[in-house]
Amino acid sequence: MKNILVTGGAGFIGSNFINHILQNRDDYFIVNLDKLTYAGNLENLKQSENNPNYVFVKGDIQNYELVNYLFEKYKIKYVINFAAESHVDRSILGAEIFYRTNVIGTNVLLEIARKYEVEKFLQVSTDEVYGSLGPTGLFTEKTPLSPNSPYSSSKAAADLMVQAYNHTYGMPTLITRCSNNYGPYQFPEKLIPLMIINSINNKKLPVYGDGMNIRDWIYVIDHNRAIELVLENGKDGEVYNIGASNEMKNIDIVKLILKYLNKSEDLIEFVKDRPGHDRRYAIDSTKIQNELSWKPLYSFDEAIKFTIDWYLENRSWWERIISGDYIKYYNEQYLNRK
């Protein structure tokens, strides 16, 4: 049995990972530590909450005493760190919480993991640490880090700290850097769920700038499969890029969603671009494909339809979210930026 501390497991990617693992394996015991900030939602984990191999603990990864207690009580030997403040726009509005959670919190986890001599520490990172690409080229694991937002700089700092613990203390670490995720349970501030929900509600679809920013999209289940493989078979100290080679312009995704939902493109509303908006990301995932025999199972065309259908079928999930403080944030972030 692998006793694993999964941090941030009530968020979008973390909850999908836990559900995926507990549905497909019986040799993982997962302790899910999550602070339940605005994007953490235990409803994401309904299918797993009664699994005997699962425990949820509400708490902050910055809390040394709590994290230390969990390592001791549950004999933790593996860590997967999903916990992060992750929205670029929010980091522009206020950066401090990003550095506290993403940097200081990661340091707490590393210190305690070193104390208890973990067998693997997997840091879940992002392709945003590489900065922005021009019209051509791909991010590889050798691309220098060049973060351009408070969010991505905090993730880059955490990555460098993880690598330092590997080099200095010999801690067995792994880092994954993934392209943009989409799928069920994604908080509706992100591009795809925001556009789906606004389309369903016949609301304006706010598109930054000219809508020509390009991202490399991956279905969250394919990301989860990659993380599982890296944890099982990844080489100590290595970085693995995870991407599905699905480059899409933001405006094209918006139009695809409108078409699928039979909505008019008149709903599109271009708004003032965010400061320092990276133009293009694209991942070269050759390394993980060659070394760990991973490849994405889902094409964008089929998975985006799965995703839209999920939001259509789970209206009560997102209606409960957008009826609260998210509305205040939405108004501040989009309606005042024309």
C-alpha cells in the first residue's frame, strides 16, 4: 500500500486525480489535505468520500504542526503537491497569497518530507513557468524558466526549491509541467467553463484582447494518467512535460463552444487584455512519451464535447458556485475592464 499525501485534492485537477486513482487502484491510500479556499469543493469528491482508502483533512500546507502530524499518523511516504493558488488574473490583483501558498507552503512540505524520508515527492507545476513562446517552437524540459506573472513566478520558485532539495539533500523528487487542463469540476473562472456557463445562460462571453492567444490544451484525465505514471516510474530528480499537442486560439475555442450549444457569436465581447498576457504556450511531451510510454487518449474534439455535456448535466454544481462570492470577483475582473 502506498500512503500518499495529496495536497489541494479538492481543487479541479487534484479531485479528478483522486477520483481517477481510487476508481482504478486499490494499492493507494490517499490523505487529501486541502484548505478549501474559493476553488476547493468537496462536492468534486462525492464518489470517493466513502472509499476506505481515502481520508480528507481540512488544513493549510503552511501549517507545519498539522502537516507533521499527518506524516506521522498516516506514515506518509509519497507526496503529490497539487496545492496552489493558480489563477493568473487573481495573482495580478493580489500576489501575496500566491507566494505564501505556492512557495512557503511548498517549503513546509519539503522540510517535513525530508524529515520523514519520503520515497517520492512529486511537484505538480505548469508550463507557464517557461514564459511565452513566439509563433513557432515548443517548451521542452531544457527550456529556461522565464515566468511573466506573479502566479507563474511563484510556481517557478517552488520548482527551483524542489530541485534544490533533490540536489542538496538527495530527496527523491519529481516535477511535472502540464499545459492547460479542461474537464469536469473546473472552477468557472477559467476560460472553458466560463464560456460554457455564460453561453448556457445567454450572457456575454468576455474574451481578452483580440482572442488570438494560443494555449496547448489537455483533458484532465490524460493529465492524471501522466501523473500516475511519473509517480510510479519517473526518474529521480527529473522534470516531465505533459501536453497533448492541441494548440488552440482562445477565440476558436469560444466559437466552438457557441456552435456546439447553438448560440450566436453575438455573445462574444472583447475586453481589455490583462497585463503581461503571454501570447503562446506549447508543450513538447516527447520525453514522457518515450521514457514512460505515456500518450494522451482523448482528442480535443471528443473531450471538449464530454466537457460541455458535463456542465449541461451538472448545472446544480456550478450554479451553487456562481451564486456566491464568485459573482463579486467576476464583476470586478471582467465587467469593469471594457
